Amino acid sequence: MKKHIDRSPCNNRSTMPKKSQIAFYWHKNVYDYFNYEMDWGEPSCWACGIWNENCPDLENPKADIKDTFEFWNKHNYLERCHIIPSSHGGCNCEANLVILCKECHKASPDTKSPITFQTWVKNRDSWFQLNTLKLTQVSKELAFELGKYDYKIMFSEEFKEYFFKNAIPVGGKFALSTRIACLIEFKEQISEIQLEKIYEEYDKKNKLNL
């Protein structure tokens, strides 16, 4: 009998389960198989950990387990991803599916080996690490040295307001080069005193969230 990566027998399921069903299936052992610690009320990618800050978390402490997992169906930036692709004979059982963001879904390996897929998920860099590498490369292309404090600026409300007033999305997305270009322009227009205030506000906000 064919078995999945978690050694469960295959039921040869033909229809795709919902994200809520996949999350519920793995909720007791997602760390054992994918090395990922999950807050099930805060849906995120199982590989890079990215979440959608525009879609609020489930904050109702009295929510039952059904409501918690149904909440995953509302997060459209997350996708159902086969461990073994259907083109290689993979089934639609929950045990052959994980939940990834769109970018990780595209980047994931499509082979017959569930171990290869599992290894990839476990070793995938976090979204912050991946984004940092990309931003560093784009910064070099714009002859700009990205400093560690620049991330504090990019997360500030002042920069976000400037960015959305001055940046233009192409194909529904903002290019990283646009973000860095706006950062350069933003820093040229504000004083050192204003920068210090942004740094202080960032540190204060993140200290409260610890």
C-alpha cells in the first residue's frame, strides 16, 4: 500500500481539500516533519514564514478549533502545494499537501521524492532573509549601500506614507527597485533629527511586541 511522508496510508483522494483541512491534519506534527512552529491563529507560509499583515489574525481567545482552522481559508496569499506533484502520481490527500505562499510554491521542488521536498521546506530561508538578499542586490544596482538602520525606516509609518504617495505598481506589484529608490529619496528629504525619531519609535514599538 502506498504511504505518505508521515507513513499514513494513501486514500487516493481525488478532490482537493481546503486549506483548513490541510492545516488541521498537520497541526499536531507540522514541526516534526517541516521544522516549523505554528501559531494556528496566525496563518503563514510553512516554508518562509511570511504572513499577510493586511489580513488580521484570529484574535478571539474563545474561538473553537473549527473556527481557528476555517480562518486559514480566508488567506488568499497562501496556496495548497503538493509534496509529490499530481503529474508524478501524487494524490490529493491532506498528507500529500502543505500550505505555502505563492513565491515558495513556485520555488518548491517538483520531483517524486517526498524527502527532497521535506528537506527543502526545512531549509528554506525566512522571508526576511530572502527579502534582505534581494534588497541588498537591488541596492547595489542603484549604487546605494543598504544599512541596518534602513530597515527601521522602511517599516516606519512615515516611509510607508511617502512610498504609497510616490511609488507606482506595475502589474499589481511594487518592484524592489522602486522601494529602494523611494528610500533614497525619502532619506534625502528628512533631517537627522527626524531619522532619530523614526529609529526610536521603531525600537519602542518592537520592544512592546516582544
